[in-house]
Amino acid sequence: MKKKAIVLLADGFEDVEAVTPIDYLSRAGIEVSAVSITKNLTVTSKWGGIKIKAAAALADLAKQSWDAVILPGGMSGAANLAASKETGALLAEMAAVGKLICAICASPALVLAPLGLISGKKFTCYPGLEEKVTDGFWSDNRVVTDGNIITSRGAGTAGEWSIAIIEKLLDEAAAEKIAGTVLL
């Protein structure tokens, strides 16, 4: 059965951290859905003002079974994700059934930590934001996988993070193939 991932987009998302997993996972044959956390389907990035037209609004989606949820960072994007009740509910549902939860940059500290999703787990995030997390074990590694949680540092680690997601969803060979294809 084909693996499915959902990328949650909020205004202010970090450009590279959203587009890289969409691209790399799609290349690996994973079905990727870019979804807006608001009713506005056109979501604007933090730096480049890139506008992505989401496939749907999170609140309008019928209950589906995704294998992974992906949270780009960017301070304002992560803050918008954290403020979304629908995002919190989806993350709680995914965590309850052991699905893959992937967060980068500010999202581990601003979105996952307040929901208790990195409590007792190893994680990484954008430098300095680890101070907001009181019950996880911070690492300065570029990508950290602990059980069903994959975290990463920032835009410069988005490729490695995406490859780690592919490896967890598919296998090492699929991840290595994509890494080689994109010259990572």
C-alpha cells in the first residue's frame, strides 16, 4: 500500500522546510498532500513570499489515515501551527496510534513540546529554542529520530530531514536512492 504524508502549511512557513519534503517524498513515491491549517488555501511563506496553493483546508478534510505528518518551521509559521486547534487534534491522533510526526526548526519547540509529544524524547530544533523545552533531551545533531518523532534544525538540514522521513516510511535503499538522485 502506498504511504501517505500530510504537510501542514501555515502563513509564515519556512520556504525550504516545506518544499523540500514535498519534493523528496514525492520523488520516492510517497503520496504527499499539502494542507492549509486555515480555510484560506493560498498559504504564503516567510522569506520568499512564495505562495503555495494547498490541496485542502485541514478542517474540511474527512478523517484519513496518513502515515506521517510534517510540520515546517519558521517562527511565525510554527506559532500559527501551534495556535491551530485542528493541528493539535491531528497531532494527538497521530501520536496515539504511533504514526510518524516530523518537525523542523521552531516547530519541535513551539508545536510538539507544548503538546507533550517530545516529553522524555531526544529532539533537536533551531538553536536557542531548546530552552523552551523542559522535558525532552536536546541534541545538536542535524536530524534526530526517537521512535515516531523526527526533528531537525532548520532550512540547511531540510534535505537530510526529508531523507530520514523517507527512510522511516519506506526503507534505507529508497532513502539512499533519493539522496543520490538529488546529490545530497
